[in-house]
Amino acid sequence: MGTIRTALICGVSGQDGSYLARSLLQKGYVVYGGARDAQGSAFANLHRLGVHDDVKLISISLQDFRSVFQALIKTQPDEVYNLAGQSSVGLSFDQSVETLESIATGTLNILEAIRFTGRPIKFYSAGSSECFGDTGDHSANEETPFRPRSPYAVAKAAAFWEVAIYREAYNLFACTGILFNHESPLRPERFVTRKIVAAAVRIAVGSKERLRLGNIDIARDWGWAPEYVEAMWRMLQQDTPSDFVIATGESRKLSDFIAVAFAEVGLDWREWVDIDPEFFRPTDLKVGRADPSRALRELGWHATVHLDDVVKRMVAVERGLLRVGEA
């Protein structure tokens, strides 16, 4: 039996935080979950995954250095995963300051707090493919320059460079996972993928609503979130800290996602979807393409669930939720 390791997950209530908590618990970790108000939060995702009672919940504000430092002293973690911060690209145009502070300042506070403890804490920071901007026909890898086109992407790019600087200047074990889109039934409905799936399932059982969407010609690399948290963990098990692009390597149009969702419930999406200019962003990426070959080569990680199966799994769970709601 090896030494039991302890992990602190900042942003444990979100999609990735909840799946990561479950994964680490299965690996035998002691898991602390940080949230802004641990007493007042419902932690619905942890309940849905059946791990709420196994996670030690603590309150932590990443924008308050003292709060972060106290959390590290209290939990004494071997690994810290920062999955917190404003997570919507669209919302970042309306809440640009909150987005920058929650992501960039939050990341900086964790790095500083780790440095102050003087302990060999390994740190994972959640990056984003949005940092690359529009790469056209080029698949983005770890060497691709950043050209952010949203306040969210700017914040994630700032956090990425903070991690790189602290790794180099202070020899911290700190790395960034540059994750492309990854979905699951735990996505809130303000995310377009869950919005599509939920609407398709409701329409299939008799709802007369119309699904209003923005630009459906955009292309993204969509993966399955429960797989992606395994890549996060593997990054912290390396001998040397480094950054990795995590993706499936396959890009598909949003219209493909819509078509699969509606076909899965026996409908033709073109009869139910309206394009609404209200949902177009001030700037948007036409195509997101990824080259995740380094993750396979160095982490032994590759995606096994691609778009069609991602959508089908989300639809199956959504149908179950609807039946429970009707009961």
C-alpha cells in the first residue's frame, strides 16, 4: 500500500470538478472540494454522481489570497486542480472583468500560495482551446501561438502564462491542460450542447417550442468530459511538468451535433430550429482543430468517445431526467 494522497479541487461543483472528484476517489485519494460558499452550495453534480458524502467540502475564494493560502494550510494537498472561474465564452462578453479576475487572478493566487507554503504541491490549471483563436485548416498543438478572440480566452491565456512563468521562475510543478470542448449531461443548459439536447428531448415528447440558435456552421472538437479528467490526473503523474492539448482530434460542425441529437429522438432538426441573430457573438471562432498527439505519446491518453456517442449519451440521460421529472 502506498501513501494515501490528498487532492484539492477548486471548482468542484462544476462539470469537470465533479467528474474529477469521482475519478480521484476511485483512485483512493482523499478529496477536498473547494467552492465559494461550501455551506450554501447545493453541489447537485456531486449528488448526481453519488460522491457528495465522500468529498470534504471547504469554502474558498480564489480572488482572496488569504483564503487560498488558508485552504492549502488546512488541506495539506499533494495535488491542486484549479477548475474554477467563469466558464462561459458568451457570458464573458457581458462579464469581462469578473471573467478576468476569476480566472487570471484566481490562478495567480493559487500559484503564489503554493510558493509560500514551500511544499512540493503539484498544480493543474484548466486552460482552453479558445486561446488559440481561429487556426483555419491548422490543427493546434502545444506550439501553436495564442490569438484569443474573447474576454474568456484572454483570461485563460493570462492564466496559462502565469503557470509557465511560475514553473520556470520558482521550479513549481505546474501545468496547464489546454482542453478542447468536452461535454456531458452535467453541462448547465446555458451551454449550447445541453440546450440542444434538452430541447430535442422535450420536443420529442410533445413540446411545441422552437429551438433558437446562433451560428450553427461553427466547427469544434467535441469530446466526453469524464475521459478528459483522466488526462488532467495523468499530467500530474509525470516526472516533469508540461502543458498538453487534450482533444479527440476530430472537428465537426454544430449542425452535425444538432442533427445527431434530433435523429436520436426520431426528428428532423430542420423542422424545429430557428437561426436567431441575438445568439451570434461579437467575435466567434469558425473552426477549432486539435492535434492531441503529444498527449497520446507522453501521457498514454487518447479520446475513445467521439461526437456521435457524446450526443447519444447526453440524450439518453436527458430522457431519464425528463421521466423522473414527470413522475
